[in-house]
Amino acid sequence: MKHSDSEIIQEILRGGEHGYAILLQRYRARVFSLTLRIIGRREEAEEAAQDAFVRAFRALTSFEQRSQFSTWLYRITYNVALDYRSRLRKSQIPFQDDDNADIEDTRIPQDLRVEHEELREIVKDRIAELKPDHAVILTLFYLHDQSYEEISHILSLPLGTVKNRLYRARRILRSTVLQHYAIQETF
């Protein structure tokens, strides 16, 4: 039986430790995906994801459940990833994206996976080329299924700014994907 995040959190707060593993398993890929989008380096993104979970679990008693657990966790993750990215820039380590962060989508029928993977790689590459603000907002909205309101909370931005950035990011992404296909057709 699959328990809700709320039920699992209540179990943890009553002293049950099994819930930690469930939440970690449930959100590991999403948290890593978000840290990778912000940081751009696999090793540091993995460290940041672990750090985000540690911070979230330590602060679980302060989670007031006014929002979804995922929104609260992504807010912590976002802040941790920004700290890591800032430290990377200060140490002057080159900023690069990692192509090995794929997360398999089992909802797609087998016969369509190859085409989907090709498009996914193109979109992922194009997202990596966007400004971090645009890449993060696209990742939260499309890959993590966060609402405008949840993104507003996670990024500490007004709702109108979130909508505006998402609109701009979509337009830029669409344009770059179409350019990719136009270039491919000329060869």
C-alpha cells in the first residue's frame, strides 16, 4: 500500500525510521535532476542532492504542511544547489553540463522510446544551453510537475514572474529545438 507523504512524515515524527528511505526513494531522481540543472556538474550535483536530503530530514519537524512536501523539499534543494553553484564559481571550476543524468520514463510504449529518447536528448541539450533561470523553471514545471504557485514558492518569486519566465523559456526552447531540426534537414 502506497502511503502519502503526509502519512510517511507523521510516521517519521513518531520515531519510525523506515519513512526516510521511502521519501528518499520517491524523490531522489527529481532532487538530483534539479541540482544537476542548477549546478551542471554531476559529482557536485550528487553531493548537493545528498546535502538537500540531509537538511530536509533534519528540519522535518519544522515542516508545517502548509504546502506539499515536494514543494518544501524542492525549495531546500534549490537553495542548497545555489550555494554549491556559488562555491563552484568562486573556486573557478569550469561550469559544464553532464549528459549522463537521464531518468527512464516507463510510461512510453516500447516502440516509441527511440524517437522519444532522441527528442528528449535534443530538448535536454537545449535546456542546458539556456540561462539557469530558464532551465530551472522548465525543469520544475515539466520534469517535476510543479504548479505555478509551487514554483513561485520554491524560487521565492512573484507568481507573475514565474509565468513570464516560463513563457519566455518555452519560446526560447521551442526556437532552439526547431533550429536544431532545421539544421539537421540541411545535411
